[in-house]
Amino acid sequence: MRRLLLLVIPGLLILPLSAFAQHYQSAKKYVKHGIERFGKGDIAGAIMEYDRALSVDPKLAEAYLNRGKAKRARGDLDGAIADYEIACELLPQLAANNRDITEAYLNRGYARSNRLDLDGALSDFDRAINIDPNDAEAYFKRGRAFLIEGNPKFAIADFDKSISLDDRNPLVYAERGLAHQTQGRDDQAQKDFERGLKLNNDLRLMLDLHLLDLQMQIREMRRRQATIQRNIARFNGYNQRDAESRRRDRAA
């Protein structure tokens, strides 16, 4: 009897391992089909294949990574980032210097920045920089968000870092010039504006329009911040009057 058990138990152990291997291979097959469909421009079909892969193996990082890429191509940045984050939790090395993931955060951060959701934008830019600390665009866009927020010191530090990684982007010089200008450093600002134009004088109109758009966002952010401060002051004043009224009532 003991000998029979010794023969049966290894067989029972092999069966689950064999089933796992079959599931894994089946899921990998769906991922392969998804990559093929994505390569042909069939984004919806690719996502369907990745969904099938995950229904078979919900912990297949490769499926989440590729589905995120497909969702990003479809314009679903939130969905893409959600898939990327799961993929990175399952296989952390996937995130390191991954351009697809970095760009997803940069694109969403930039969209949030334009909506003046600066907390969300800065969070996305921080995530992009954590994934790739040598991405010049990430520092440039985070610097822009800091500048809109009213933090020119942090903005200049990020612009400096961006330029140290890539000194050929005229927009970085233009925005750093504006940051210097807000701090009253007109000489440094002028040097940066000239450097930007020297890189590509044909972009003069674009640079002017870019700075005009940025200045409008800065003014709108200042208006919102001032409104918040007024509301806080009004609320504090109301609480103070209410407390004084209660004190008078008790004294009476």
C-alpha cells in the first residue's frame, strides 16, 4: 500500500504542473496573436486577444504590457496606465527605461497640466522620471507644470536638468527664459530667449505663441489660487464672527 502511494503522489503533483504549463502556453499564444493583430493596425482585435490571454492567465505581465500599449494607441491613457502598473507589479523590471510606459505618463501628465490639474500632472511626471531618470522631455514638462503652479525655482532646476540631457530643444530655453523673467532676472531671460531662437529662428512665431499660451495658463492658475485664498479668508472670517457671536451669547 505504501509503495502504491509513493507511485501515485508524484503523478498527482505532475498533473497541476502540466495544467499550469498548458495554461501558460495558451495565454502566450493569445498574446502572440494580439501582437500580430496590433502590427496590422487591428487595435480592437489585439485588445480582444490580450483579454483572452488574461482570462487564461490573469498574472501574465506580458499581456498587460501589450494591452496597455494597444489601449494607448486607441487613446485610452488611463486604461493603458492601469495595465502598465499591473504589469510592473507582476514583473518590476518591465518598467525600467520602458519608453512606452514613460510616454504614457508624459502624455497624461501633459493633458492634466493643460487642464491645470497640476497635482495630477506632477504625479505623472514624477512617475515618468522614476521609470527613466534620463528622459529630457520628462524634466521639461515637469518644469512647465512647476512654472504654471508658481514655483519658478523648481521649474528652472528641471529646465536645467532637461538641457543637460538634451540641449537642442528651443522650447526649454524659451520656458526657462520666462521662469527667469518672473524672478526679475531679465538678462538671463533674454539670453535664454536668444538661445532658443538661435537653435531655430524659423520657430520664432511658434515660440511666441507657445509662450503666450503658457502665460495665459499661468494667469488662469493665479486667478484660481487667488479665488481659493479669498474663499479661505471668507470662511475663516465667518468662523471668527460665529465664535464671537457665541461668546457674546454666553456672556449675556
